[in-house]
Amino acid sequence: KSKESGKNTYYIYSPSMNIQTYKTFNLEMGLRHALELNQFEFYYQPKVCAHTFQIIGAEALIRWNHPDWGLVSPGDFIPLAEETGLITEIERWVKFTACAQNKAWQRAGLPAIPISINLSAIRFMENNLADNIIKALEETKLDPKYLDVEITETSVLENEKAVISTLDKLKNIGVRVSLDDFGTGYSSLSYLKRFKGRIDTLKIDRSFIKDLNREDADNSNFITKTIIELAQHLQMKVVAEGVETQEQLQILQSYNCEMIQGYYFSKPVPADKFAQLLQKGKFEISQKSQGEDVNK
Ligand code: C2E
Ligand code: MG
Ligand code: MG
Ligand code: MG
């Protein structure tokens, strides 16, 4: 999927290499140097209170700023980073940078909010995950309650014992944990019970939000409402991902969804732009689609 690869390096192309191998090879070469060349950057997307429109959190989403290819989205390089093991180094950067940026904003007097990072499923149960988080918090002096770790449903499905032990370590550190893309994994609902008190927030996957009020997908309203009630029942918070329209917002408000994330309020924006949003603190009722000019 690395659409733009292929510039400048055709001298290493040999006919025996097929195009896909070549692209992957090229992408991997670039990825290996991306950290030392300081080519990663976070875009931040606000999480907004569904009722006051106040910014009550943010998600840090990685971008690879490549000199030839422009902004490469995580979907195009995270899988390769996972395959090659480069993800370990990248996630060290992710943890440190998110904590450091948050601390810098707090020092500058901006409202203190938790910032979420995404952690790869395949590394989730590794022992040093918690250690690396502790290190990032210590180095940056960020209060742990301002770090939120988003993990996907699939990463908690296997090896439940190890998962629970990692979750308990995170709990002890005092960071928050969110379950990302909720509703898309092959979960039985009974496993969620065992995560009560261990997972703070469920994030309803965009696929359900996208289909709200669509006649050809009328189960989405019911599923969304059910996930919200389930979260409340388990004393978890709930975020709706991918909210793009006022209609979706209104449905979610009527279901008592607490938090909204999506293009309706803002696309993910670069750090300086996000600081401006945070400085204002909230969105006006009539205000929408901030940052439409950036990131796409
Ligand atoms: P995710 O964690 O589920 O992040 C939400 C994705 O939905 C983001 O895409 C965001 O830009 C997009 N999004 C948010 N609101 C809307 C909306 O209203 N409409 C639409 N169409 N899309 C919306 P992005 O930034 O391309 O990230 C994709 C995925 O890459 C993330 O999904 C996450 O799984 C992964 N990712 C991002 N940053 C990192 C990272 O630092 N480490 C790891 N391991 N994975 C990351
Ligand atoms: Mg996420
Ligand atoms: Mg998600
Ligand atoms: Mg996702």
C-alpha cells in the first residue's frame, strides 16, 4: 500500500524483484532511518465532551514526514514496522514524545488533559511495556493520570493471563487504558467483565458511527446504544470515534455518550494548531470541522 514509493532509487531495482517486493524494500530502508532523521511527527485530535463541547482529551496519531513522499499515514507503515521489529524503537519515541509534549503544554499554562497513544497489539504483552512507560513518565515528569494507552480489542483477546497482568501493571503506574476500535474484534462480551476496573474507556469503532441512521444498516443504532449502556454498566467511559455529522452527534447525545472524537469537531492537527484549540478550550455550538485545511 506504500503508494508513492519508488522515487530516486531505481538503480537498486533488478528485474528479478517484483514491484511489491521492491516497494516494501524501499519503504523498509526509509523506515530504518526515519527515527534518526527525526521524520516522525504527531498529529493531535481532540476528544470533546458531548454536552459542553469542551476539549477533555486528545489522541496522538503518528505521521511519517518523508521528504519525497510527504506525510505517510500509520496504516501504510505500522504493519511493516511490526513485521520488522522497528515498532519497538518507534513506540519508545511515541511514549516519550506524547509525554514530553503534554508536559510542555501544561508548563505553558494550557488546560491539563490526558493524551492517548496507540500501542501495537503484538507488543502489548511484553514485559518491558510498563517499564518503558514508567521511564517516559519519569524522564518527562508527566503525572501518569495524563497518559492514556489505547490498545485494540484484538490485543487483549489472546493470553488473557498475561494481558491482565500487564493491565494491572498499568493500573499501578496510574495511567489510563482505553479499548480502541471496540465492537470489531471477535470478542465475547463475557471477557469484558474481567476487565472491569482495568479498562477505563471503550472507544466505539467508526464503522458503527458511520452507519447511524442509515436505513440499510439499521442495527448500528441499536449496537451503538448497547455499547454505551454496557460501558456505563461496567463503569467505563465511552468515546464515539469518527463522528462527522451533526446528525450523528445528536443521536449519540440522545444515547448519553460522553465523549466525541471525529472530523465534525476537528481532524487530527499538528501540535501548534492543537495548542491553539486547547487554549480556546472548547468548540462553539455552531463551530465545526476545524482544521479542514490540514492533513488531506
Ligand atoms: P485509531 O487509533 O482507531 O485512530 C483513529 C483513526 O481514525 C485515525 O486515523 C484518525 O485520523 C481517523 N479519524 C478520526 N476521526 C475521523 C472521522 O471523523 N472520519 C474518518 N474517516 N476518520 C477519522 P490515522 O491517524 O490514519 O490512524 C490510523 C490507525 O493507525 C490508528 O487507528 C491506529 O490504530 C494506528 N496508529 C496511529 N498512530 C499510531 C502509533 O503511534 N502507534 C501505533 N502502533 N499505531 C498507531
Ligand atoms: Mg486509537
Ligand atoms: Mg480507533
Ligand atoms: Mg483503527
